Amino acid sequence: MNTGAFIAIAIVTLSAAMAAATLRKLMHAALSFALAIVGLAAFFFLVGAEFVGLALVFIYIGAVAVLIVFTILLTRRDVEKDHGFKWGGVVIAAAVFAGLTWSILKTQSTAIVAPQIRALTVKQIGQALMTTYVWPMQCVGLLLTAALIGALLLVIEEKP
Amino acid sequence: MSKSIDQIFVSAKHWLLSWLAGSPDWLIQIASSLVNIFALLAVFLTLFALMSVLERKILGRIQNRYGPNRVGPFGLFQPVADGIKMLIKEDIVPARADKSVHFLAPILIAAAAILALGVIPYGRNMTPFGIDGGILFFFAVGSTTELAVFMAGWGSNNKFSMLGAMRAIAQMFSYELPLFVTVLPIVMVVGSLSPDRIVAAQAEYTYGLVPRWFVFTPWGAAAFILFFVAGLAESNRTPFDVPEGESEIVAGHMTEYSGFKYATFFMAEYIGMFAISGLGLTLFLGGWHAPARVLEFLPSYLWFFGKLSVLLMVYVWVRGTLPRTRIDQIMNLAWKFMVPMAFTCVIAAAVWHYAGRGLRGWLWSLIVIASVYTLLSIVLDTRRKFAPRVYRFAE
């Protein structure tokens, strides 16, 4: 059952990712990206990491995907235009792929058997965030607050 | 006897699944999910049909007219006529529309609304999809609605649609924050994200009389009111229905939809309303628990749907009473009032917890809520002198 589900989800995720990379219309590509994120979240559900999967949907569909479509809507006038095939992109993609493959092969982690760990509950994640990782989390909070204030400053209207 | 009636739907499901005894595990799992999904859809689509006619009748009463009263007894078969009309209407897709996006938007919006129903406990042992992070699931699924609304606006290739979608997304984003933050105190106090655990935490009675629902604490009452208002805005109901404001932008993101696709949007809106009220009563009003010990002989699902109908009645009542607000008023309310108040609820819940969850904690959290509310109402007081209205974007 798990293998069947894994294959089905993998097919959906990969084809959505391929569509996101190849579709001509930018908006369709952005929506395919959202579908690929749903596929990734389904993977996390499959291995029992519900919290990570839900956070992924929450952040990437609810916020990032909406941000992307809005950016496309508000900045690009040539959304429908075909930009043609660019060899530079191929070179960069191949370089990234080769780098990742090289580093994965070098780590030898493929040879190590994954240790048996119990599924994390939301409670454990919360405790780790509030004790061990409390300072990094506060830093992230500060950064987000700064971003919020920055966005407000950008749109604040000047008194005539 | 009352116990067997309470569990009648659970035992019915077990009886159905017993036909499959001996078959592989995955088949039973799938069948069990299918039974749940079928039951959920049957109940809530019926409720949708009932609600659509009751809402029109109650609105009619509020406005001193009859409402639908021609089809069937008391006009009760009106939804059947409406359904047939919607089904056989012509489905028009604009020539310049983005066909696939235009087609997918209503499906996505309805799927999100229906998925959100899955995590709500409808009675004892009656949670269709009981996962550990149920509350998070509800909001994660709900956040995909924004993308669906955008798809509807973009796919229609129409300026009214796009404007409506922009309004809807701005409003939903703004109210999602207070909606989510008002849930936090409950999650903190119960120590779990699972709706079942939250309902279980509200089971007992203080002094054997007052049920221990969270709405009876000061922070719970404040959070419930905020949750209800934010829920109104999330489901685009009056007085927050500017996204479809038909007097300005036709019908917002639904302008270019006709026939059954329009009906799907309509259905998604109502089902979203059921889901948000269901979650609200699970969090604050004790879920399926009876309000008094002597009334516990009635089955749990009756209490759930009783409370749900009361909440829905309030929705209709609000719609019949309040006029539509302007978009800037909506945004001001969300960011200047609801967000600070929601965070205050979190603090008040913490105060309540550390003061011992008794009468002392009750009073202390009341003080916190009342002082912040007074402060906000002084700061946000807009009763200035009357002055000519200034138009910023028009001459």
C-alpha cells in the first residue's frame, strides 16, 4: 500500500514540478508549483510527519504561492509571451544538478541504514523550539517583524 | 439504551465494514474512508439545501415579507427547484478566459471547504479524520482557498473578477491572522492540536453546574467573539461581503461563472461557513457535550448539530441586520482592533493558567482583557469633528 501510494505521489509531484519548469504560461507554471508542494506535503504525511506536511501546505500554498501569483500579476506584462529556449538556463540547471549529485555521492549517507526513530509529535517539536532552539526562533521572529515594518514603510502614504 | 443510540452511526459503520471482514487491510482502510466521506457529504449537502431555503425564509421574515413559499409545503422543496435550475443552465466560458484555470477554480474551492469538515468531531467517536494536528489541518486546507479565489479571478480574464479576487484575498489574509491567533489560547491551555482532545478538555462541570466550556472564561468569551467575527469575514458573509459586492463589482470573482460552476462556488461558501462554525463550537462551546449533566441522555451528535444550527441562525440574523462595510473599514478593524485583541486573549489565557485556573485566574484574565479593550477603544476612537469627506483617488 505504502509503495503504491509512494509511486502515485511521486508521479504527481514530479510531473507537477516538470510542468512548473516547462509550461509556457507563467501563471500555469506558478500553479503547478503549488501542486508540486501539495505532493511534497503528501510525502511527509506518508512518513508520519503530519506537522511538517501541514506547515508546508500552510506556508507554501497559503503564503508563498499566493505571493508568487501576485508578483506575476503585478509586475509582468508579458505573462503570456513565449520566452523561447535559453541555453544559459540549461547550463545552470546542469551545474546545480551535478553539484548536488556530487555532494550526495560524497557523503556516503546512502550506505548508512536509517536509524529507527519514533514519529515526532507536535508537542516535541514545540518543546524543542521553546527550549533548545529558542534563540534562533526569536531571531526569525525579529526578522519577520522587521520585514513587516519594512513592508508597512514601503506603502505608507506621505502627508501632502 | 441511550448509549446505543449515541453510538448508532458508529455501530452502523462497523456493521457496514463487517461485510469486508477478511479482506486485506488497505481495502478496509479505503472502504472506511469512503463511508466517512459519503456520510459527511450526505449530511452537509442536505444541510446546505436546507440552509439555503431557511436563510431565505428567515431573511424574508426579518424584512417583513414571506420568502419562498410556492414549491412544496412552506416552500421547503425550493432547493430542489434551484438545483434543477442550476444543473440545466447553460455553462458559459468567456472566449478569452484561461480555460483550465477557470475550470479548476470552483473544484479546488469546493474541495478545500469539504476537506476542512473532516477534522471536526461530530459526536462521541465521530471524527471522520482524526489526526494529531487537526486544527492545523483545518487552517492549512483553508489557506488554499485564497489560491482558488485568485485562480477564479485570474482565469476569468475580467477586471471585475480580478478586483473581486483581490478584495477577497486581502480580506481573507487579514482575517486569517486573528482567526488563527484566537485559536492559540485554546491550544495552549489544552496542550494539544487535536480537536478530540480539545472537546475532551471541556467535558466536566464546575460545581457540577456550569459546563467547563472555554466560552465561560473571560479570555474564551473574547476569543470566541473575535473568532466569530473573523469567521464571518473568512466566509465572505455580510457585513464583510465586499468581495462579491454586487452593487460595485457585479459578483467579484464569480462574475464569469454560470450554471453549475456558480452553484459550486455558492456551495463552497456555505460549506465553509458550516466548517468554521463547527470548528468554533468545537473550540469554545464544548463541541458535542451537553450543557448540563441532566441533559446528557440525549445523543452527542444532536447537541453538535443543535449548537451548529444556533450559530448558523446567528449568521443569518447578522446578514439580515447589518449593512455592508467599506473595504478600508474592514481592513482597519482587522489590523488595528482584532489582531491586538487576539494577542491579548493569548496573554489573558496564560494569566488564567498561572493564576490557578480558578476564580482568581478568572478575575485576573478579565482585568487583562478589559484594560486592553478600554485602551484600544480610546486609541481607536474616531468620533472626531464632522468634516467634508476627502476623496483621495477621485476628484
